[in-house]
Amino acid sequence: MLELTNAEWVALSLSLKVALTGVVVSLPFGFVVAWVLARKRFPGKIILDGLVHLPLVVPPVATGYLLLVLLGVNGPAGAWLNDQFGLRLVFTWQGAAIVAAIMGFPLLVRALRLSIEAIDTSLIQAARTLGASPPRVFVTVILPLVSPGLIAGSLLAFSRALGEFGATIAFVGNIPGETQTLPLALYSALQSPGGEEMGYRLVALSIVLAVVTLAASELLGRAVRRRLTGDAL
């Protein structure tokens, strides 16, 4: 059985909190952006698509540095947030959650976009013809049809957030109990003399989390498909 120290439990709980918060924060924005990319035609669409996927191709440390410049206490957005709301993101777990949201955003949008593009628009038109309001159409028609992509995208973004290292350490640092997630704790263990044992445990824990996330994705996907198709198998 994998026995963790208190510091490792703290890193695990912080990783889960940061990753889950990042996914929840990015979900509404991801759905809107995915819908726009899938259903709308407008000048500059390719630019928006490129910006959405930028975190996948830009080095994570560069993304973290840009966030530090923009959201740091002396940055334009960071200074405004600090002055108006007393909110400081740099070197906090909330800042780590913002990093998690940004790094997982392209994966979330991609999965949602594919599901939205697969929707038969005649179903939406039929629901509107029968008098359903836009909110009712969204809840009863659109949301069930995109749920496979929503689940897959959320779990992909969650997994990406759990493994995030470069942007996190550049923006919020490696502060035990505040911003030290599992990857950062593993990095610290491997940099410390005699930290190999802790490193082994953290690697094993990371593998367990990855397997659980993949299994959850598969099980949820099957459940949604059975519900949509009425297949009992």
C-alpha cells in the first residue's frame, strides 16, 4: 500500500484543488469559444483558433512568464485586480488554478468543438419549431448531445492540469502548502539529497491518478453513450 507523508498529502490535495478549480473556471468560456469556432463564420476566425491553441505550442515557461508580466502585482491586469479587489494571483494557489485553466483550455475546446460540429442542426430547429425556448433547447437538446465531448474535454483538461509544471513554477513559484503541486513536489524531491524515496512515491501516485482519470473518462463515456443510444450493453 502506498503510504504518503503529510507533505505529500498536502501536495496531492492541492493538485486536485487546483486542477478541479481550473476546469470549473474554464468550462463556460470553453463552451462559448467552442460554439463560436464550430458554428460561426467571421473574419479572423483562424486567428482566434490559433490563440486558443497557443498554450499547446508555446513553451509552458513562456506562458508562465507572460502571465507573470500581465497578472503580477506590477502588471497591468494584476495591479488593477490588486487595487480594486485586493486580489493577488501571483504566488497563490488561485494563480496556479488560472494556470491550470489556461493550459487545459485548448484540450477542452477541441473536444467540445468536435461534439458541437457533430450535432444535427435539424434537431435544434425542430425543438424551436415546437416552441421550446433557447434555454430549454440548450438544456434538453444541445447539452445531452455534447455531453461526451464535455466529459472528455473536462477530463483531458483535468489531466493536463495535474501534470502542469513549467507555467506553474514560472508564475506562482514552488511554495510548499501554497503552490507546490505534485509535479513541483517531485521536482523538489529529486533536487534534494536522499529524496529518491519520496520521488518514487510521487511518481507512483502520479501514475495512479492518471489511471483513475483515464478509467473515469472511459466509464463516463460509456454511460453517456448508453443513455443517448438506449443501448443496455
